[in-house]
Amino acid sequence: MPEKLARPMKIMELGEFALIERFKAGVHHSDGAVVVGIGDDGAVLVPAAGMVTIAVTDMLIEGVHFDLAYYNFIDLGRKAVNVNVSDVLVMGGLPRYALLSLALPGGVDVASIDQFISGFFEACEVYGISLAGGDTSSSPGGLCISVTLLGEAHADEVVKRSGAGIGDGVYVTGTLGNSAAGLDILRRGCMGLNHDDVYFLTQRHLNPQPRKDAVRLLTERHLATSMIDISDGLSSELHNIARASGKGISIFEQKLPASPALLEFTEKTGVSALEMLLHGGEEYEVLFTVDHDRVKELDDLIARGLLDATAIGVVNKDTDVTVVEKNGRARPLLPRGYEHFRV
Ligand code: ADP
Ligand code: MG
């Protein structure tokens, strides 16, 4: 006999304490360095000897960073962790402890929160992160998710934005513009693209993966003089490194790495590939610079297939960022984020 469908339970029926218990129940592996975890006024953590702490935090706000029309709660849980993991990695650290603050409208289904929890802990497990605490509040508006991540680094492995020197090679990992194209597809539809391209591009937006292997290789070999993840678009991040380092950067249009899926997308939509490559945000690819004397070593790692990265330019003594067009002309590159692709 078919059961009568029960109405989904809402957060406001569950209550704050039962909600916190659900997060507490997700903490599986016992991390000896967490002396006091969820359940007291604060977490007590034992710092690893000789390491410095890297602290990062990132918010995901409904209506600003995501829209529930195309985001599911599993992806949100993963992304809340992964965007922070990316920041810890590019500082030269490894993530260790997370604090999770949530403001939730009372009408959210408990089942949705359980999905969020599964995505959140899945990402934590991948990177060996322990959830050590957080805060939970009701929200009169949309959903707000804030994760604070604490990581550890060897002091001499910390990589800042300010370390780029004149003559350094400029590199990016992977390919650019995919996430912005994916967002456009999520908002406007598939636009005649095949399933594989749609999946590849939309996943880059919904489920970005920190470039851990590439970044750890660079960090452990002390290869990067500066490093940043491309969350606000290549043009903005180039300016961030140039400004922090007090140098100029020149990049070459024809060297910017594009995926086959992005080229299909730009062909089908008429959107400029160059716009996507230069200004598309939410990439979580990594922009870094390498000392002139070690460029050969870096290029060798790429040639041997040990590092997925592309040389795109060089650091110079100016203070601005320029892009050399295909015809050889150089023009100033203004910092523009992916906001421009909002339709
Ligand atoms: P307080 O009143 O001192 O702020 P709370 O009742 O907010 O304490 O939190 C109780 C415990 O539950 C604390 O240890 C806190 O870190 C933890 N906690 C609250 N919300 C979350 C959450 N969303 N994720 C993980 N831990 C949480
Ligand atoms: Mg609290």
C-alpha cells in the first residue's frame, strides 16, 4: 500500500540544538590535535610544532554568490570548503580545521541541510579537515554560509602576493574561463552545446576543485615567488600581484590556455573567448610567478607532464599590467571581474 507522503521537515521544526547535533554527528575521524571540539564555547587546538597558522575565511551568500535555482546543497557544502582550501593552499599551507557559520531561513528543508552536510564533510575528508566549531542562526532573508579554515605551513614555505621580481615568468594552471562559461550556461541554457561540454563547464562553476597537486609541487620546491588563486578573474589577479609586488606584468594573448569546451561555447554563443579568458571569475586555477633562474626547471616539469601549467607572460619593471595582442600591439589590461558576465 502506498504510504502517504509526509511533508518534508523544516529547519524551524528541528530547532538550533538538533541542527548543531547533526553537524557534530558528521565529525567522524578523531583528530588528536582537537582537544575540545563542537559543544563548548570554543575549540581548543594543539598547534603543530614549528608551523605557522594560515587563517582564511570566505562567505557564500544566496543571491550574490549562488542561486538555488541552479545550485544544489551538496555542491554548496563542497564549495564552501573548497574555496577556502584553495586560499590556504596558495599561501603555501595545508588545511587543518574548519569553523562553519550558517544563517538559515527557517523554511529550509532538513533534507537539504543533510545534503549540505554530506557535501561539506566529503570535501573535508578529501583534505583531512576537522570541523571544530561554528555558529548557527536563523536568517530573515537568504542563506548565508561562512567557513573559516585554519591551515598549517612551514614558515619558509609561505607564498605571498608580493614576491614577484623583475624577469620572473608568469604562469597559470589548467585552462581559463570555464567557470564563467558554466555560469552563463546555468543561467541561459545549453545553447546547442553537447552534453560533455555542458557538464565540464558547469562543473567548473558548481564544483570547483582546488589545484592541490600543482600548488604542493610548487610549494615544496620553493618554485613560486608569488601565488594567488583566480577567484576574481585573471585580469584582477594579475593586478593584485603587480600591485602587491610593486612591479608590472606583461602577458601574451595567444598564450592564454583555453579548453576545447570553452572554444565550443564561445563559437556557439558569440561570446568573446578573450573576455572569458581574461576576466572570467570563480576559476580556482592558480596564477603564479617563478624566478627567472628557475623558469627552465619549471618548464621542464611542464614538459614532463608533472605540472599542468602554461607560461603566459613576464614580470617587468613597470607598475601596470599589459596584454600583448595577437598582432604584437601591447595595450593596458584593466582589472575586471566576472561580474561583467552577469546577464
Ligand atoms: P554559543 O552560544 O557559545 O555561541 P552555540 O550554541 O552557538 O554556542 O554553539 C554551541 C557549540 O556548537 C559550539 O561549540 C559551536 O562551535 C558549535 N556550533 C554551532 N554551530 C555550528 C555549526 N554550524 N557547525 C559546527 N559547529 C557549530
Ligand atoms: Mg553561537
